[in-house]
Amino acid sequence: MTITVNGAAVSLPNDPRVSLLDLLREDLHLPGTKKGCNQGACGACTVLVDGERILSCLALAVQFEGRSVTTIEGLGMPGALHPLQAAFVEHDGFQCGYCTPGQICSAIGMAEEIRRGVPSHVTSDLSSETIALSRDELRERMSGNLCRCGAHNGIIDAIAETFAPKTALAEAAE
Amino acid sequence: MSILKDAKDLLQGAVQGAMGKAVAIAPDSWMPGGEPDPLIAMRHGHVGRPHSRIDGPLKVSGSAPFAAEFPMEGMAYASLVFSPIAKGRILEIDTTSAEAAPGVLAVMTYVNAPRISPPPVFLSGAKAAGGDDLPVMQEDVVRWNGEPVAVVLAETQEQADHARSLVHIVYEARRALIDFAEAKAAGSRTAVFMGEPLHLEIGDADKALADAPVRIDSSYSTPRHNHNAIELHAVTAAWEGDTLRIHDASQLVAHTAWSIAQMFGIDEKQVVITSPFVGGGFGGKCLWQHQVLASMAAKLAGRPVRLVLSREGVYRIVGGRSPTEQRVALGADREGRLKALVHSGTTAKTASNMMAEPFIVATKSAYASETFKLDVRAVELDMLANTFMRAPGEAVGTFALESAMDELAEALGIDPIELRMRNEPEKDPTSGLPFSSRNVTEAWRAGAQRFGWDRRDLVPRMVRDGEWLVGMGCATGTYPYYRMPGGAARITITSGGHATVDIAAHEMGMGTATAQTQVAADRLGLAMDEVTFRYGDSTLPGVVLAGGSQQTASIGAAVSAAHGALVKELLKIAGNDSPLAGLKPDEVASRDGGLCKRDEPERHETYVSILGRARQASVSVEAEAPMPLETQHWSMHSHAAMFCEVRVNTVTGEPRVSRFLGSFDCGRILNPKTATSQFRGGIIMGLGLALMEETQFDERKGRVMNPSLSEYHVPVHMDVPEIDVIWTDIPDPHTPMGARGIGEIGITGTAAAVANAIYNATGRRVRDLPITLDKLL
């Protein structure tokens, strides 16, 4: 029974109670994924599983056999940051930095959801095939990731800068 | 017992007060800050530039290690059992099943816990850090609903959490005093805060109020709040021989080391607290039971222990902000000049702490009134000790005062900004001290212009956009400048010209490491990458609280003192062959990687050259900051003018903040990028205070009923509009770097600005926080 984490195959835990979050943090020593509530309310534990964002605290590790998990450590490291990580630094999209890995993983999953045309509560035209990457769309879709320091504006700025141009390009191509 | 604490506190206050009178009349030049910090005149250095955080790449890649992320060999995991009763005794504890569960190493209760002393409670001594002074798992007595009564240690967290459910405890509940109204009826007494009774009378305010041609008299209430930093309180603790090493999430490492040493009866040097990154603090990341329980359990089991509180656990054992019931009565003449300012009310605390929510503090220096009557009364409940939360006192006190000012403005038919301008004091209206720097008028003028205040309709309920009513409101924000005693720092410069600044300070997201590296680089005449700022370790010099918005000033004064000592030492080392020979320390400044004569910069020698000639690998000096007498010589405060636009739905009652501007006067801004985040962060927590935050407390059982982030609502992305922030950037001539605190002021005034905007939108005045939609239907 293995799971792929940041490209490497690792064994699943023997104890079926171990959450994906605790597997990452305690067994695999990848503490970049954060525990803020352990009950699916804060979003700090968001990781990407086969490209989709999930709350790893609500996921039992054994359910993810054969799946591919990407954590913040898999996105980029100092010296070779992912463009969104760099944008967070530039726009001061954090203060304490604790919710940050979850915000970044969530934003990457969210951008993909928008690209696929998945509507949200604030999407005005549900029949449209493309969804504009407006600030309201970003704010609505990122509302599952809490930030207590109040870096919300910087987070949205960083996401908008990173993804908006690409989406605009994609729209232009269509 | 609490009366004794108050008496001790008052005695300290009286001594300080007597000294304060002498300090107040002493010449400016005798004071710290009597001469402006030379950095204020330096306008083209690193200070003032919007540097991105130097620890940013670590944080965005998940590489910054937090307290629960330090692995230790042979580490055990802990899980806590909390008392379900508010007061009583433990009659029976059966741990047999828990101990027999797979992986369990030990179950600690009062029966087998190591014997230790109670914590020294915060404000009872210079380095006291305890949230309360109650014994930690020493007795069969239960004192609040949620008190830890057992710690289960196991090989894994899953095993510990399961075994916790197997601990069987029988309690004998006793009648507890947990109902606020019942406690008030039983009697309250004047609250004491930092050695001062929270009571002040100037003139006959009751008579002046009765005689005033225009007056308002209103009651306001604010609920309990929790800090809710996203990082759970966590600790990894190990005994290494006789030394206790704790990886903590802390905003007071030196205080914590000393306090835990007192409890275990060991030397403070035997307790090492490290806390390089803190996932949010806001007053909540201080010394509570979890650090102590982990240390005790580590001793009992002979293994390192990791204890991460559950989110519920944070609500059970880490105190929050206390509820308040306030009255503000304002009497004015027909031009709006205040004749009487009454601000009084009641808050709740416990017998085991020294913290009464001081909601009148901002009122003391806000407006020029002819008379004052300020009074905070406290009742003591059987509950978890309340504590400091972002702008304790000011956050909720300004809600009442600034809502009342809005009510008075309407009664007078005067614009609310104009009313405030008419009551702008020339000196501190209650202490009589001169202000060190106060540019409130400038903040109001700039803010009003940028926000478009002139578009506001004086009459409520006039602006409608579809089913939404739109309104604007404003309020004054303010927070005192503090600098606490105990600041000290070490500066080391190597022969290669690299400087290291060491101080036991903290980075909880404020941007400390970044801003202080900028300051140190300017102070030493070095580039940013030639300076390393080390902090977050109790073995470093200084007793520095990251609280009271005072850390920047505390570090600034300590590093400035150390720089003075460094110059002296370097001149000694430089000797007679240096171009600096014969100069006195006060004739010398740091510049371009070395020292020069202050008024003759070409008379210069680099650190590299000085140390090279002396064949010295490095020079290291340590110095203490002077006592913070400046706060008794000037009235020193950060100021803000807050502007809010809201939209309230006429169908659902839902209030949404659509625009917000904070216009600040906080001295010189050291780093515009990180300062903007501090201001916005405070404002956003203020939006939560205004519209959604409430710790729901069962007044029958004494239990917090919403101990989770699903049921305690904090602002989420969709609740937060773009927050505009501007500042005067006028340096305070009497503070280190010309800066005043910026961490807490953002939450002050904000709730009133929202409430006043809601009144302007709807004509409905809500005086009870939070302003949820049911109050607007």
C-alpha cells in the first residue's frame, strides 16, 4: 500500500486512524502542511491530491492508496519558489505564515476549478463556459481558508497577479 | 486573595505614581528620547523602504519551523482530559483502561503528577508570565469548566486521543459563580490595571452632565472573544539532564523561562525556551497550562513530549477577552464642546489573575472635556482566567466612546468629524502632560478627503442601491505608546564586517525580523545582508514582551544602547593609529561599514579595518535600554481616523462592509509593506469584533459553547473588502526611530466606525456587539 507524495512513493500507515495530515506532518516529516483546527474549518491543511484541493485533516491516509499528493514542499523551495509563492512574498500575502501553505495550495486548486468552468456562489452567469477571474470570485472561492492575521488583501492580490494574466490569455485564445 | 494581589499592584502603582510626578516635571533632556534618535534625521537608509519579509521564502514554502515541528528522539504524544464542571472536586479517577490501551506510556493526574509551585501570574512581577496563579494538576480541586484533569501520553497521537476517552472521572460539583448578572448583583469593586485603579474623576461630571444643554447617555455591551490564532497552541518539551528545553509558540520567551523555572524550583538558566516562529499571537500565546503539563509529563515519563492543543483545547485552557457592559454619557454645549465625559461600566475577571479589561484607557486622552468621570468595576467569576487580546480595553472601549460621539454629533446636528475636531485637546486632558506628537487633525483631514466623506448624507437611511441601504461612518482609533523595562541587546561585529544583533524578541507575523534588520543596518551603517537579527530564544539578552505594541520601541531602545556601547568599545580597540583617535563616543556615528566623526564623515574607519589592526576576530557588547521614563514625561499615543462604508440588506438584514480606510498617525513607519499588513490585520480583526465574533458562554455551566472555528466566526476572504491604509509618517521626536506602536491600533475605533456606518445606512443604532443580522431586521 503506497501513496505518492511530492513525486516519491511512500508507505501508508498501519493505523487506519491516521489522517493524511498527520501522515505528512508526523510520519513523513513534511510539516509545511499545517494543523489549525483538525476539523475541516480553517483550511490550513489544504493539499493537492491529483491536482484537486482537499482538507488533509478530514482525509484518512489509507483512503489515498495510489493517489498523488502535492504539498507546499512539493511546489517550491527558497531559491526556486513557485510563481504563486513568490507573489505571496511580493504582495505580503501573510504575516505569521501559518495559514500560508494552505492558502497557496488552495489557490492552485481553485485556479484549476475556474479553468474547468466550475461555478461558485457569486458566479452570475451559470451558463457561461468561461468564468472571469474577478476579485469576488477569488474571495468567494478562497473563503474556506481562514487567515487571522488579516492578510486577505495581499493574498487576493498575489493570486490575481499569478493567475489572471494566464486566464486572460486562455480566454483570448478561445 | 485577589484583593491582596490588587493591593500589591496598587502599592507598586503608588510608588511609580510618586516617581512619575518627579519625572513629569524634569527637563526633557533628562529623558530617554529627550534628544531625537539620530535615525530620524537619516532619510535615505533602509528604514522607510517597503522591503519584503526576509523570512518570506521560508514561510511560503512551509520551511519555517513552528513549535510543534521540532522532532525529538523518542518523543511521546500527549492528549488532555478537560473538566466538564465549573467548580468542585474530583472524587475518583480510574485510569486503568486508559493505561492498558495500546501504545499508552502514562496517564498523569493530580495523583502522580510531579509536585510544582503555582505559576507567577502576569503583572505580579517583572518576568511573571502566568495567565493565572492556579496550581497546575496538583490537587483534586476543579476551578473552571475545561480545566485539564488528566494528560495521556502515548507513542502516537491517535493512541493518546483514544486512551483519553477511557479515563473515567467522578466529580462532585459545587455551586459556581458564573452568571455575570448574578455576580454584579452580589457586588463589584473598582478594577485595577497595571498598578492603577481604573477610576478617575476630574470636576463634577454628574452635575456638568445634568447642566449640559445637549447630552446623550447610552449603554453598550461587548461579548467574550478568543484570539483564534490559526496555529494551535503547541509545545515540544524535553528534559536534557537538569535542563528543560521547550519549543514553544510564545510572545514572551524570557518571561516564560523564568516563570517555569520558578514553578519547578530550578534556575531560570535551566529553562530554555525557543520560539523562532509564532503562528499568530494577539495576546494569546503566553504561558498557560499546556507548556507546564508537557514539561511535567516529560519528567514523569522520562521522554520528550509533544502537546498540541485541539482547537477545543485552546478555548478550554487559553483565556480570551472578557465581556463588558459600558455606559457613556456625554454633555456638551450647543457648539459641541464637551462639558462632561462619563465612561463607566463592569467587566468580568477571575480571582486568579490581574487583568480587568481596561475599557476606559483610551477615553483618558481622547477629548478635551471640562469634567471626567471614568470608572471600571470588576466582578470575579469561576471561569477560565480572561486575558489580554489585541488592544485590551481600547478595542471595546472605543466601540462605546466612539459610538457615543456619533450619537452626540447627531444630537447636535454637527458632522461627526467636526465634533471631534472641536474637542481636540492641546495637552493630555487627564494627566496634563504634553503630547509627544499628536497629529489627529491631519489624519482626519487626509482620511476624509481620500474616502470621500463629503459624499456622506447627514440624515440616515437616505442612500439605497436596489435592496441594499448604504451608509458611511467614522471613529477615532488610539493606542498608547508603551516601552516596558528590561530591554537589552547584544551586538557582535566580526572582522569580516558582519553584524549580529541578539535579543530575546519575537516574530509572530509583525515583520519584526525584517524591520529590525532595516533599523540595525541603518544604525550600524551596514547593508541589510551584512546584518543578522537573532531572536526568539530565552538565552538571548533582554526581557521583551511582544505585546502592548511595544516590541519595536523596546528593541529599538535596547539596540540603540548596545550601539552606544559598541562605539565606545570600538574606539578603545581602534587606538591611536586610527583616524578616529582622540574622539569621544558622542562625537562618533556609524556610517559606510564603520565609524566616523559625526560632523566630519570623511574622518572614517571601517569595522574591518579597526578589528584587523587589533587582530581581533570580533567585538561583542551588550547593553540595557534606559528605564522607560519618557512615558511618564509625555502623553504618548498612536492615533487613527477610521472610515467605513457598509451595505445592509433590507430583506435579510445582512450587513456587508464595502469600503474601509484607516488613516494613521503612528510616528515614522519603518517598513511600509509590513506596516500596511499590521494596520489591515488590526482593522480586519475589528471587522470581526463589529460583525461576528463572540465566544458563547453557558452561564449555567460555565462552558464555552462554540469552541471551534466553525462556530466562532472570524472574517473570511468574502467578508474583507480592500482595506485602504494611509499614514502621516510624522516621526515622534521622543521615541526610538521616531516610531510608535502599530500592532493594536487597527482594531481600535473600527467597531464603532462600522456601527456608525450601519446607523447612517439604516437609522438603527446597535449598541450590543456583534452586530448580527437579527439586530438589523
